[in-house]
Amino acid sequence: MKIVVDLNRCQGYAQCAFLAPRVFELHGEEALMYTPRPPDGQRERVLRAAAACPVQAILVEDRAEAGSEEYSESRLPDGEGRSGVR
């Protein structure tokens, strides 16, 4: 699983931080930090957080079935690292 957050779209509503606090953290009023490759045990929380984002700023790329190295579902540019001061 890989997460990409469009920090230009993110408005700091922090729904993700409430639903998956081990993956998403809000620092100050608007700075979102996140772990782009969360542990597998956080999968359901991350999916709920992405669905709850009011501005749909969170992309979750899930590895395709059957061991493929390709990712499915891509809507935002690729990005790495724990990210983001706004």
C-alpha cells in the first residue's frame, strides 16, 4: 500500500488524523505529515481516512492482486517521503 496526499488540495480538516493517527498527523493548524508506506495493519484505517477526506486529497494505491508489481488506481502525482508543511 502506498499513500500520496495532494498537499495543495488538503485543507487541514484532519479527518484522516482522527481515523488513522499512526499514519496521518496534523502539526499546528494546517501542516499535515503522513507516512507514505504505512504498515499493513493500518490498511482499513487508511482506507476509511481517504474516504472521509472532504476534499479527496488522499490517494491510496494498492498493489494489484496476484503479486503484480504494478499499482492500481492512480489519480494524483507520485510522491515519496513523510511529507508536508503547507
